[in-house]
Amino acid sequence: MPESSAVPLLMTENAIYLKAISTGAVFFGACSYIGNAPNFMVRSIASETGTQMPSFFGYILKYSLVFLIPTFVIVSFIFF
């Protein structure tokens, strides 16, 4: 199936898949400084002013695994 006809089909008949992909992108994009450019920008600005910020893996361990992943699982169960 050509892309020009597959995209409208995805948007109309299989919209639930598009919603699930978008939700995953939002939550997993925010799971690291690199995956979310605003997070990386805020980290850089805060580090320049002397504010203590977690390292890349510290962010994943302290915030992503603790807050983002459980929230993603709950949202997935509620809406999908």
C-alpha cells in the first residue's frame, strides 16, 4: 500500500494505534535529557548557574524510572 493512502487509513480507521504511538513518544522522549531537547536545555542553563543537576543516568534512575514509566503504564491501561 502506498504511503499516500496508508496515512489517511491510519488516521481514520486505526486512530487508536496513532494515539498509542504518540503517547509512547511523549513519555519515552522525556525519559532522558537527550530524548527531550527542552530538558537538555534546562539542564545546561541550570548547570551554568551552579545549580546541582543529576547526571544523565541519575536523571533516568531518579526521575524516569520513578515517575515517567509508571505514569506511562497507568495511562496505557486507562486509555488503551
